[in-house]
Amino acid sequence: MAVDQQLVSEIKAQLEDDILHFAWILQIARTLKPDRTESNWLNSVLDSVTALHSSGDIFVGNAHTAHGMVLIEPWSEMGQDLRTRMESEIETSGDREFCFWIQHVKPFAK
């Protein structure tokens, strides 16, 4: 796994007070490294999200609305299993853009 630290830093910056979905993270990767290919961007996103999750910085999962708020239902997978699940969701989801979401754990660490 070759983690793009520039992408990780940008994801962290944008997560401060928000949640991010797959398509947004992919767009960040495209913007940061416009000379790469789609498969490079996709792998960079998967590696970066997996690394952020492994370090305990983020939740990864599905989103739902409750009481006027969007909440993330964290997936239980870790490491390579999480990466495999994200890949599967990208391939099989009916709505690829929103196939998974990430959220900083900070609001829940209190």
C-alpha cells in the first residue's frame, strides 16, 4: 500500500467539520494529481482511506439521515478487509458516487 500523504492531508483538512463521500474523495485525488490515471486515483483513494481508518482517524460506512442529520453507520471491517469491501461497494453499488462515506472520529471521542 503506497499512501499518498498529500491526499491524506487534504482529506483530513476537509473532514474537520464535515463528512465526505467516495466521489468527493476521488475528485480530490484527481485535482491533486491530474496527470494520473483513473486506476491510480482509485488506488490512491482506497489506500489513503484504509490508512486513515487503520490509524483510528476516521469511520467508514454507509450514510443515513436521522433527526435531520446525516450519520455514518461504521463498517466493522479493518485493514485489507475494509479495502476489499470499499472496492466491492464501488463496483456493485447502485449509486457509485455515494457508495461509502467517511467521518472523522474526533466528534465522538469526547
